[in-house]
Amino acid sequence: MTCADIWNCRWTERLDPSVNHEGYCVLWKQDDPFFRASSPPPFDGGIDIDVRCSRRTHTPDTQLFECMKNMTDTSLVTIERLTIYACNYLEIHESDLDAFPSLSTLEIRYGSLGYISPRALCGSISLSFLDFYVDAIADNITSPYPEAFIGNTCNNDQTLAAGNLHSGETFLPMLQEMSLSNFQFSEPIPENAFQNLLHLQILQLSFISFSSNETFMSLDVLSNLESLQINHPTSYINLDFFFGNVLPKLQNLKKLWLLETNIKTLSPVRDVFSNNPLIEEISFFWNKLSFIHELTFRNLSNLRSLDLAVNKNLTSLQHDFLRGLINLEELILKDCSLKSLNEVDFSDVTSLKTLSAEENDITEIPNIFSNFPEQDVVLSRIQTIKLQSNNIKCVKLFTFSNLAHLSEIDLSLNLISSVDDKAFYNLENIESINLAGNRLAVISPKSLFNLQGLYLLDLKDNMLTYFPTFPCNVNSRLGLNGLPSIRVLTDLRRNNLQCDCSMFEFLYHFIAFGFTEGCSLPSLYDREKYWPGVHYLVNQRFHQAELLCFNPGGVFYIKDILDKPSLFLSDISNTSYFSCPRGCRCIRACQASVNIVSCRNQSFTDIPSDLDESTEYLFLQNNRIESIPKSSLDVVPNLQYLNLHDNRVNHIEKGSLDQLLDVDLSDNRLTELPRGTMMSLSLKYLNFSKNDISSLYAASFAGLPFLEILDLSHNEITVFPSGLFDNLTKLTSVFIGGNPLNCTCDMLYLSKWYRQASFKPNGTRPDTDFGQIECVPFANGTQLSKWIDDHETSCLSVSEEPVVVTGSNSALVSVLLIIITILTVVFITTLVIYRYHLEFSVMVYARTGFRCFQISREDESSKDFDAFISFSNQDNDFVLNDILPRLENHSPPWKLCIHHRDFAVGESIATNILNAIERSKRTIIILSTQFLESEWCSYEFRAAHSQALRERSQKILLVMFNDVDKSTLDKELRAYISANTYLRTDDTMFWSKLKYALPEPINSTEESTL
């Protein structure tokens, strides 16, 4: 198979998906899809060729150059750059490169070298850059060092006759840069290796061994050499010989890199750099330096960069080792073992821009960055200071001051626990301060004085408990809108931020001030980018994807807790201003501004006497308290909530509960409620469940006019006396299950009271377990409500003395029985219609379109929407994929309003909510667990509820998911649910009921008019 059969090259679109340039010439080797050569089109007259061989095979690439000569679409004369990567045992014969007369750059990197002719480079008179980096050399290469790099065989009559060299020309006359790396020859580089490279300016020798000191002598002829880099030689170098005999002759040298050469000391005895005044860059990276004489660099006034990094034996520097370096711009001292820089005189290095001294053992910041109160600073041109990964413990007053050009300070990964006021003072152009990975618990605003250009403040991985604030002059430059043009990006991840009352005040107090200054509350999307908002912290932004905060309630993501102010809590157990009983935990709820004392599981036998008088919530569950004397709560006049669940309480003294609003005495040992115990109280919640109460009297709760929730379940009560609940006009929930109730006519009062409560003018029906209660023992587990329904008539006719029916009044009795029967049928029919009126109306509407029991309101004709849907963003799928398609695609369609589609741009969220409710005939509340957790959703419900009360209309349609636990609802929402009909998503008639509950669509009225 010929080369023409193997290769194909044409200027087309990309043939190789990995090449990101169109118009490449790609050479494909048919038997090796990983072997390709590519070239961009000759836009500038010359062509670059990249050849990449496959390292997955061991097939020698012996015909590469022969095949390249057959590239029919490319003129080899114009090729200027040839790069060959990872070819196996590459062979370069004498005439292979003669076909590339314009070749100026030859790079052969990685792979292996199979053969190179001694005369392979003789004809490359245009070559200016040569880079050889090979992994292996074939065993058949017998020469210890390829003659091709020396050129001794090129200057002969045969070469001149071929026209490649003219008389008097040297080997590779245009070569300026040569790099030989990783050659593993059988013998070191010969002494004459560089004798013919008279025009060489840059020489790099990496991972190569040297035969003897005389090897360096061949460098003498390189009078034009400007850059010399020797990196990790594989054989010993006599550096004394190099510095004494070779370096002085390289008088044009500007760059000297001796990397990993085992240099141990630099002494001025031999006056090292006396003949090299042009040197601008020196690197002794990764050596074994332990001592540098202070006069070593004294003659290098042009030196701009000095790299002494990774010399781990270097523990100190001489006082004058920087003497005379007036143009030094970069000093690198990274990863040494330096303990201090204070002993070094920096007075001559006034041009220094970068000081890199990270990863040392420095314990204090050198006093070279400030001359306060003087404005003149020695290092006035410094731009970058890197001192990370040291043992610095503090940043003192005026440590960095009046450095007009300083843009970056890195002090990360130290032991810094304090930053003094004005530690960073008057740094007008500072952009980045990195204090990450330290021990900071607080950042004073005064420590960041006059940092107008600050962009990044990195404080992650510290022990900060609160957000840092900036003085008003930080970043005070204003943009066109009157706000700073740049915001400080603050990274506070992995700190110990506290979601306590200080944080609460910080966020919400200043947000309120932001409103007064004409700033609007940012949307959730804005908060994600500029948390917590542009209203107050106009200069700050925060990395918050991982930003956590802590409080007694747990660990929260900052971005999640922002909409849940009730979760902000402060632990005040060990504060001086609050008396917390021993063994208890005391907490302040920030939003409600109430003090909570929790003394659970402490084996207390009495209510603690050392309670703070400002205690408002007291939790004493799981103790051994037996009684509640009046005097025990006199010390807490502000107490509103008392929880004594699971104690041994068997006695409540009269007057002990006077000031309370909520009392939980469940799971105790009460057997009765003495008369007068519940008189004239303000209680709203009372829980007596799981006690041993066996009897009640009619006036047991007569003195509780504000009671809303009463739990008497799981006691020993057999009957509820007539009149027990009559005075509880505000009762919204009552629970009596779990009692051994007798199915007798004495229970008729309970049924009568429940029915009367259900038909009150305001329509409220107490939430109760009445429908699930069973009575014993006569009915053998029969439901109480069913038993009463079955025996109500007979119970009503029961009297103390039996009535004897005679012939004279038998006709009258018959008439009365007929009337009673008719009235009973009418009454039961009315109850059935009332109980199932919604299902009946929905069935009629679904079949005929006629709306029973609905009256159109004239004041709704001007509304813009049929309904506004209030829902949590987590319920997007249900709203967008179920509700909207079913209602908006209905015939005729309902016109719906949802927040992210129909809210006005630029208006505040609160204003948009009120406008949407006002402009809609109904408000549909999608009640889910996520809805209950959202402050904005709660606001929408309260706004809609207020609007409905003002208009005296059934404006709210409540749709409840089946996973919502009604016991977790707040009191206002639970009261509304108990008083109004709501729809459940798991109801088989859900969609029919929803459509029936909606008003006539706006469009249907318009169409009927046409």
C-alpha cells in the first residue's frame, strides 16, 4: 500500500470533531484512526502542520515524512511550523526535512525516537526554534548524543554543492532557541555539543546528564545567549566551576534558571554576577539553599524577578541581601522555612510590585507596608502581597496603610484571630482581601476603612457569627443610578453564622429602613444574587449556595430561612440580662419578641421559683410536678403559655391560671375540676386530655369567654351535663373522644349544642371528633351521633310519669303523632339537603350547567380576572400542568391570574398581591405543606380573607392537598377551615366542585351579549 492510499488531505469542513477550526487539512491514516495531521488554511501565507500519533499502538511511524511529501493539496514550500506529538520510534532521515525550506519551528514532543540522521538538520537554514522532548530512544541509536544537534558533518563540500549552505555559514545560522528535554542517552552530553550554535539566544536543558565540568566550556562560544535554563540534571553539576568559569563569560545573559540543581549556598567570594549586569530574571527554584550572602546580588541593578521558592533549608535572610536591587519587581520566597522578614532591609527595592512569601513559618506581618502617620511608604508600588499558609496570629493597627497601588492581599490559612481597627487603612485601589481559613470570630467595620475599590472579601472557613458591615466610605463611588458601581463580593461559607435576634434585626430592621429610603424589597431571584438585598447592604454580595446558619432550632441554609422569620432564635441561657433556672434552656423568639424557658425532663417536683419575670412561654413537660399553687406563677406576671404535659398534677389552685392564654395539662392525674378554678380567665387554649377526670358540672367552663380550643379527650367522663358549652361562644375546636360515654338520653344535649353551633349566624362550626365518638356499654360500640339520631324522638317523648292514653284523647294523640312524624321527616330531609347540598348542586351543574344556591354579584362585573391563584413555587407542577389547562381551556374559559405571569413589573410584591386580589372575583388558595412554610403565601391568605370580610362574600376557594396535617395549621387558618367548606384534591368530584365554586367566566357574559 502506497502513501497515497494511506493519506487523504483536502481543504474542507472539519473532518475531526476534536478540531475546533473549520478549513483544517486533516490527514487520516486509514489503519490507525488516532493518527492524524492537521493544518489551518494558509491565511497568512505560511502553513502550520500538527501531527498527532496514536500512543495506543506500538507500530513504528517510520514513513511519516515520506507520506507527508504526498500531500497533494498542500505546498510543502510554505510550511513554517511542524509539530509532531507522540509518534512511536519516529525516524528522521537526511533529506526528510529538505522538503521544508521555509521551516522555522520544529517541535518533536513525547513519543520515542527511532533514528535521526547526523545530517538531518543540515539543510534547515531557516530553523529558528528547535524543541526535542522524547520519552525513549531506540536501541539502534549508537551515538551517545545525536550528531544532528552538533552539525559537525554539515560544513563540507557536499552540503555546499547541494545549495543548503553558503561558504562561511555556520550550522543552523537562524537558530535562536533550542530546548532538549528528557533525553536518556547512554552517555552524557559531549563537550562540543554547542560549538556550532553561535546565534543561539535561548537554551533549555531539562533532565539531561553532563559528562564533566568541561561540558559547560562549550557554552563559551554562545556570546549571544540571553536565557539559560538548566532543570533537574540527572548527573552531578559542579556549580563552583559553573559560577567561576562559565557564567562570567555569558555577558549578555538576561535570564538564569537553575532549577533542582542542588545549590546549597550563594557566597560572594567569587563575585558571582560581576560580569552579568544585564540579568533581569533569576530562579533558584527547588534547590537546597540554606545561606545567601547579603552581597550576592549587589551588582544586579537590572534584576526584575528573583525566585527562591521551595528552598526548605532557608530559615533566614541577611539584612542587606536585597541591596542594590533598585529595579526588582517580583520577589518569590514561597515554601521555604522563613520565620520572619523583619530583619531584611527593603529600602532599595522601591520598585517591588509582588511579594510572595506564602507557605513559610512567619509569625507576624513584616513592618514594611506602612509608615503611618507618614504618607511615604518604602514599598509604595507594591501591588500583590501573598502571606498565606504561615503562622500569623493578628493584623495590627495600620499594618497596611497608604499603599496606593496595592490590589491584592492574601492572608488565608494562618492563625489570625483578630484584625485591629484600620488594619487596612486608606488602600484606595485594593480589590481583594483574602482572610479565609483563619480563626476570626468578628470583623470590625473600622478595620476596613476607606477601601473604595474593594471587590472581593474572602472570609470563608472562619468562626464568624455575624455578617461584617462596612463603613459608609467603602466603595463609595457612585454609578449613574446613584448606587455604588461595584459591590463587594463576600464569601462567608463554612462559618458559624447565628440565626439569632442580632441577625434578625440586621436583616429585617434595615430592610424596613430600606423601604423608607425608597428601595424596594428584592425578589427571591434578586436575593439569590445580592443576598440579603440592595436596600441596605448596597455594597455587598454573598456566596450563599452553601451558606449555613445555626441557632437553638437547628441548622439552616441562609437562603431558605430568609422567608421564615419565626425560625430566628437566640439562646439566652447564659446571659447577664436574663435569669435562666438551672438545668433549663432559655430562648428568645426574635420575630414574636417573646422569652421561652424550657425545663423538660429535669425531674422537678415544683415549678421553678427563680424564673425571670419576663418569661412568656414555660415548658415543663416530663417532670414530677403534683400541684399548681397560685404563688408559683406570681413571679412571672407576663407568662402566657404553660405546658405541664406528662407530670403528676392532681390539684390546681384557684387563681393560678389567671393571666395565661394557653395551658397544656395533658397526661396528668386530675380527677376533677373544682368549682371556681376556671372562672374569669383569658384562656384561649386548654388541654385536659389523658387525665382521670370522671365528671363535670354545667358551669365548669362558664368563666372562659375567650376559649377557642378545648381538649377533654381520653378521660373517664361518662356524660356531658346540659349547658356545659353554652357560654363558649368563641369555641372553634373541641375534642371529647376516648371517654366512656353512655348512650343515654342525657347525651341529647351534646347533639343539640353541636347543631345549634353549626347554624350560628356567622356560620362557624366547631372542629370536633363528635362524628367518630363511640358510646358504651348499651349500644356495644355504636357511634354516638348515630345513636342520638336513632333515639332522638323517643328521648324527646320520655317523661318522669307515664301518660295514660284514653279513648277521649286517642284521636288527639294520633293527630299529634302524625304532625310529629311529618315534622321529623321534614327536619331529616332538611338536614340531608343541608349536609349534601354541595354534592347535589355540583351534580345538577355538571349535567345542566344550572347553578343552584348561587347568586351572581353585580359588583363583580368590573373584575379583570375570574380568579387569582395563590400557591407556593414548589407546587408549580400542579398549577401549571393541571389547573391552568383545565380551567383556561374550558369552554368558555376562565381568566386566571398567577404571580409570575401576571404581576406588574416594578411593583413591590405586597402591592402586586393586593392588586391581584382586588381585581379578581375569587382567590383560590392551594394549601400544601410548602404553602404553610412560606411567609408570602400566608400574607396572600390573610389579604384575601380581609377582602372577603370587607365585601361579605365567599371570595376564598380553599384547595387542600391530602398530605396537610390540620393540627399543624396556625389558629387563624384552622378557624377558617373549620368554618368554611374546602375542597380536597383526593376527592373524586374535585374538578366538578371547583368549576361549580368558580363564578361565571368573564368571556361567557361577553359571548352571550353578542
